Amino acid sequence: MNKIYGYCRISTKKQSIERQIRNIKKAYPDAIIIEEEYTGTTIDRKKWNKLYSHVTTGDTIIFDSVSRMSRNAAEGFEAYDELYRKGISLVFLKEPHINTDTFKKALSDADLKKTGTNVDFILEGVSKYLMALAKEQIKIAFEQSEKEVQDLHRRTAEGIETARLRGKQIGQKQGTKLTTKKSIEAKKVIFEHSRDFNGTLKDLDVMKLTGLARNTYYKYKAEMKQNKQ
């Protein structure tokens, strides 16, 4: 039985993968969702590699965007070409004009017209042209996606600069300490168990108890001693 997969990828932990899942499920409710965290500097995409080798003829892979399939246009087309030749359908929700079915239909029409004569060389040329067109369209799609990211970064930087010029505080004020739930809980453990406060344990033992790195542990201790004064 043919399967439908939805491949979702985020590049940083700050991004949310939910939007991609929502878009794919809306169009293909029965899709098997594959989630992966990955950056352009990471070579190994374990879940994608597993999916890539697992899919068989007749299966379908859905992407929210062509940019989710690979890290650049060259790598994207290589995967596109190989999966297409294996009989895998590729669907890009934001770029439907490069869906494999678009080119599959054109190639099928060309196959019907084969004559067994020299005309077939022309048809073979048409087939190669269609794949070359797919490559160009994928490249354009990647370039457009990259441009959108660059534009977003530029607008964000301009917004921050505008706010700064208007006198608004951007980020944390110099000299202020950032208090987090983790730091509060760690300091509580230090206060209860460290010999410098109410406890009986050595620093190394308290460090293990809190799970803090050495520098962070001593930074917290220094802050606690300063507040105690």
C-alpha cells in the first residue's frame, strides 16, 4: 500500500514546526509526519536519510516548501531527480508548479507520441528539457526563499535601529542580571546544601546535585554572597 509522508524541518530551536505540520495535515490529513531539527551546517539528517532510503515507488512526500527538502538548490535537485526516477511523488505546498506530477504528466504525453523513428530523439530532448526546467524552477524557489529570509533579517535590523534612535531600550540593560526559573531552583539547592550557606556538602558535590557547569555554579554562588551582604 502506497504511503503519504509529510516531512517537516526547522533550522533553529527558536522556530516552530507546528505551522508546517498544520499546513500539511490540512491538505493531506492522512500524511505520516516526519519531524526533524536541522541546520545548514549539520551534514547528517538522520530522519530525512531514513525516509529517503525507505520510500518506494508510488509513495508521496509532502513539503510545506521546497526549502524544507534540502539546504541548497543543487542538493535539492539531486534529491528531486533521484526520487522522481524512483517513482516517488513530491508535493510542495507553496510551489505547486514544481510538483513531480506536473512534469510526470508532460513526460507521459511525450511517451504516447513515440514513433520508433528519429523523432524519438526529439522526444528524449523534450524529456531532458522538462527536467532542466524543473531544476531551474527549484533554483528560483530556493533563491526566493533565501531572499525572503534575508529581507526579514534586514527589516528586523532596521526596526531595532529605528527603536534605538527613538530612545527605546533594546535587550537587557547593562549591569542587570537575568533571572530564570532554572537559576532560582539552582540557587535554592546551593543555599540548602553548600557549606558556604546552610549545607554540609563540598562544591563539587553541590555542582553534581544541581547539574550546573563549573563557571555557572560559581557565578551563582558569587551572586548569592553579594545579595547576602
